[in-house]
Amino acid sequence: MDVTLKIFRYNPEKDQKWHYESYTLEAEPTDRVLDVLEKVKAYHDGSLSFRRSCAHGVCGSDAMRINGRNMLACKVLVKDVGNAITLEPLLGLKVIKDLIVDMEPFFDNYKKVLPFFINESPIPKDGKERIQSPEARARFDDTTKCILCAACTTSCPSFWGNEEYLGPAALVNAHRFIFDDRDESAPERLHLLSNASGVTRCHTTFNCTMACPREIQITKAIGELKLAMVTGKLE
Amino acid sequence: MKTHQFEVVVVGAGGAGLMAGLYASRTAKTAVISKLYPTRSHTGAAQGGIGAALGNYEEDHAEWHTYDTVKGSDYLGDQDAIEFMCEEAIQAVYELEHMGLPFDRTPEGRISQRPFGGHTNNETGKPVRRACHAADRTGHMILQTLYQQCLKNEVNFFDEFQVLDVLIDYGKVSGVVAVELATGEMHTFHAKAVIMATGGHGRVWEITSNAYAYTGDGTAIVSRRGIPLEDMEFFQFHPTGIYKMGILITEGVRGEGGVLLNNEGVRFMNEYAPTVKDLASRDVVSRAMYIEMREKRGIGGKRFLYLDVTPPTVNKYAEIDGRTNPDGSPIKVTGEQIMSKLPDIIDFCRTYLGVDPITQPMPVQPTAHYTMGGIPTNKFGEVVVDEKNKAFPGLYAAGEVACVSVHGANRLGTNSLLDLVVFGKHAGLRAAEFVRGADFAPLPADPTAFSREQFDRLRHGSGKENVFDIGNEMKAIMFDDVGVFRSEKGMKAALAKVNELQERFKQVNVQDSGKIFNTELLNAWEMGNLLDMAEVITASALNRKESRGGHAREDYPERDDKKWLKHTLVWKQKGKLKISYKPVVITHFKPKKRVY
């Protein structure tokens, strides 16, 4: 089948302003959108720039707006989006070139929530693992799936409106540690999330949950953080 | 041009690079440089588990793990290094848990383990639960955990910097040269020690489970500077890639009781590996699948077979095989349990195939997966550069880019994650120790000259040739002729073709003249690396006139220990390849016939 890609283009070394370019080419209905992008780069315009690596939805490189919605280009097939496909960079982060945005503010927010395991108590005397029940492990399973692709954060109107807002991805990663019963810094993290850039900026629009390619129940996780903040309990 | 100075520079930020960075930075000023954001690294795609004889469900020993790995390697692995890795494995997994890695748990709250191909109880020969797992995203959890710990310990990262060259002069390392993707600017990193941790080169083949980033950069870079490459003919084809796409379906599917079926519905692995059946080593299963397909038992006559993990099939074969739960009760899995153990696999199949593995079998074919060969090192991660294993001061390698060799001719599942954690750590520790007693070697007068020259060549060709066409031709012939089965005739044709493509590659011309994220230029440079690797792989394979592990020759179907129980070393000198060999280290296990 013939597919027409309408792609957001911007080359800061040449263009005063961004524009769209269209490319019509042959594709299989089962091709990934990424496969078609690669073809454009190979045979239509080598300068077209985008990030990609694993090509099967686990590395998080190729999040972009596909027909207006945040998706991974490698995790959506042509037949699922139709033969007129508009590709644009993520919103809310500065465009560097074509579909590549500046990820630094995104990672800076992630780094603010102490996204690492903290347990300063001595390890078990036998040197083996800390014991954790399957139920306790299941408590935070969903939020361990995050691949930091930024699809959620850049779909969030609160993030668009306020760069200071940590955004759903950072909150998901805070949740992953706060609800891990082996971790000892939940109070410190909850305190961090309680200020104006934290969970109160979430207005439960569910855009993040809709956008997550890993199907993490993000709004639910943020709700659990809000509840923990109010009750002081981790349930 | 900018110049930085660090005592230790780590190239690559997957599992091995992060582990090396974490340990080196404890005492030495360290930088980790990566062409990707660290969390994009290919370690994150590893699914099934990391091997360690914890014995959390049943009896297991590091010695059994050692023997299984030696046997899996078809006796080409160096036994001192394998023994070291399997002993270190236990502490390494506990250490990951102490860093917060969310392993799945046993009912008692210990790290959960599942069976995996080639891992056995050495007394009964039956599969043993040795793979420590976090659902089917164990690699993702290792990558995330190590990156998080690096942030905690304030490791210096240079993200989206492509390393182009290692500065080696007069037998000394003085650093690396990298281009910053966002600006196109060249950076020189002056260093006392360099650790290469750049991963493999599975993008040489058409059907591959490997990321776009897996272009053999590290091996290509050091080989241009006179360092040899070891055992490059050994590359693993994983039995179960999604048909046509190559996306990996973890061996954990078979660990959870899934079986391979042909077009007659027959569970054919019975015939090829009567004891462990579907859980034989990967090379054995991939070859069995090729033979089935050749005998016209592929599904619908096509080049794929079924992998079936639907509960009725799993329960049926568990009963036939006499497998039970750890408490002795009969195995009766439900769709829900399969879903909880293999969520990502099920998601992949639904997304890419529209197939639901809970109710339907998955179409699979062997897919290029893992680089057993690489930069020769000893068990401390030091790069060794001749037949006598002379260490090159200041140069280290770890993870898939390295060849210790612990995988020999065929790697066991779960040993790749283990390899990168264990040897990443030791390379980091060794490098940090080395820099305490070493001075900075002087930088060359024009450190970026060779890097600039490589880029210039890609910008000044006639433009007659297209990089992608060249790549596709390479991938096709490598998959057909230097894949699961090989022969002299096919490999000679492949080598001639690769050499022709290398010539034609001189005619490519990168159109994008910009500096900012010039991915066209970078992709072309990567293709040059892949072509160089295809040449080394094919030449090494052509020379080895026997079948061993992942190197299966139709014209020499038997293993020949008399002539070929040795490691290949290849140097690229003035455009020509020089091949030599070095002995395999054998400690406890004398080579014998390999039967599963």
C-alpha cells in the first residue's frame, strides 16, 4: 500500500522556521512506523533526523507524536494508524532538529526525585538477599516498567503549562521506590513531591496513562502518591 | 575541539559500562561516554534472567553452573575464567538485589529462579532453576538499577557522544576521541585507562534481535588501532525470534514449559535432545529448527515454526515429561500465570503479530542474537594482545564487546547478563587500580586527525552508492551464508561480496553537511564498522574447518579437537587480515562429546 508521511522538519542550521514535508512511499500494513521513517531517510532525505535504537518498544528512544498522539514509532504498525501519517516531535520540550527534542529537562526532573534505591541498614548477616514477600514485590511492579521515553510527561497539559512540574514520568519513578518496602527514604521523597512542582500539579486528565507505551497505570500511581501524602501511610 | 581529562574513561553505558563506571569511580576520576542515553542501551532488551546457582528452589552449585557453561561453550571457553564467573555469580546477584533490583520472589521472599537452556542438575541431567528473574524484563531492571546507582554515586556521564577512536601510540593508551551528537563538535578525552563496553554487532545479519545501535563500534575502533579480535566466527543465533522481524522471544517461554512444534504438530526437540528437549543449548535448537524447515516441516511450508506456551500445551507436555512443581504437585498453569511471568512477550506478540500467546502459538525463526567473540581479555578485563595473552597496559574491555572467553563457541542463556555484571565490575576495579600507579601518556599532536579523516571520506565519495543498499546486501548474504549453517562455497562467496561492498562503500556520499545531530553521517560511519566486522567474521569462519557450537559447517560437520581446540585471533594490518591462534585454558573438564 501507499503511505503518505507528513513530517515536521526543522534544521536549525538552515531553517528560519519549522515546516512540514510530505513523502509518499510503498509500505506493508504490518510495517512499524519506524520502518517507514527509516525508508524515508534511506531513499528520500538522508538529513531527516530522529532517535531510535531497540526498535521493539523497550529502549524508549523514538517517542514522538503520531497523528497527534504520543507513541513509540517502533511500537505502532502502519495498519493501526492508516495511510496518512503525521509525525511531529514531542510537545513541551525544545526541538533540536526534526523529530529530536532536548531531553535534558526531562532527565533533570527525573533526577530530582531521588530515583535510586536507598537502604543504609546493614545487609543480612549471611550476605544474601533482603527478604521481600511476593505481595510486597507486586505492590510496585507496574511502575518498574518505565523506560523513560517521555511520552507521558510530554502529553501532560500541566507540564506544558509549567516547566517546573516534575511530570508523570518522574512521579512514576518516585512511586517505584516509595512503595518498595525495602527502601528507607519514602518520607523524604514524599516531602519532595509535596511542593508546588510535585503531585498537586496533577489534575488527573489521564493523558499520561493513555500515552504510556508500557501501559503503566500512571494516573493511579500518582493517586496513590497523593493518598500517601495525605494519610502518611503507604498502602 | 574540546579536551577533557579523566583518569578512567568508560566507552558505552549498558550493563558492563555502568558497572565499570560505578566501580572505577569509587577511587578514580571517571567518565562514562555513550552514543545513547544510558537507559537506551541494549542490556535493557534482555529478558529471561541472570544465571547464578543460588539454589533458592532446589539443589544447585557453582560447580554445576561452571560445567554447564563449559559444555555449552562446546569446550572453547577458558575454564579458569568460567569458574571465576560462576563463583562470582552468586555474590553478584545478591549485590544487585542490595542495590534495589526488584527480582521476582519465591513464596519465602527469596529471589525467584526459572529453568533455562543448558542449565542442569549435573547428577540427573535434568533442567535446574538457575535463572534469577524480574518478570521477562530482567535486563531492563539491571540497566535501570545500575544507572540509578550511578546517579546516586554522581558518576560523570557524557550522553549522546559517539566515540570514534581510541588513542593508542607506542604501546600506550592516552584516551579516546568522540563527537558530540548535539553539536557535531569533536572532543578529546585524555585518560590513563580506557574501558571498552560498547556491545556487539548483531546488525550484520538480516534477521536480528539486536538494536540499531549494535554496529560493532568498539571492535572496529580497536581493530583499526592494531588490537586483535578473538573468535569472531562464533555468533549466536537465538532459536526464537518473531518471524521476519527477529524480535526476541525469551527462552524463558520454554523455561515456563513452552514447546516448539512443527507443521505436523510434533514436538520435534525430542529427537534432537532427548534429555532436556526444548531446553537444549541455543545452537542445538537453532540447528534443529533449520533441519525441520529444510525437511519441509516449517509451518505452511514457510521458514518458521510454532512456539506454543498456551496452558493446555504446557500442561500436556509437563505431564509427558514428568515435570512437577517444586513441591511435587502436578503442573497446572493458567493463562493468568503465564501472563504474569511473560507480560512483555505477550505484549510484543499482540502488538506486532496480532497473536495472543495465551490462546495461540507464536510464529518463530532463529534470529541473530549475540556476539561470542570480541576484544580478547583476561578474567580481570585487561585486553590481551597476542598468542601468549600479553596484557596491553591501560586498555580494558567488558561485556558483549569482550571475549574473555567465557562463552566459547556458544553462550548459555542468562550468562550474558552475568558476564557484564561480573566483568564490568572487575574491569572497573582493575582500571582504577592501574591509574593509581600510572601517569597520563601524552596525547598525540593532532588527536582528532584520524577521526576527522574517517568522516571526511564519507563526505567526499562520488555518491554513486547508497549506504542502505550496501547494508541490505551485506545483511542478506551474511544471513544466508554465514548464519546457522555454513559451507566453504557459501562463505567464499560471502567474503567476496563483503569485499566488493567495502569497495563500493568508498563511493557513498553523505548529503547532510550539518553539524547538529547529523545522524546520516553517524549511520554511515556505523555501516563501515559493520562491513569491517562482516569481513573479520567471514574470514575467521572460513578458516575454521570444523563444527563447534554456533559455528556449524556442512562440509566439516564434526568437532575436531586435535586441530581446532584453539581460539582464533585476527589482526587487520594495512588492509589485510592476519589470522593466528592461541590455546584454550582447560582446568577440570576434558573435552567430550556434547549431548543434551
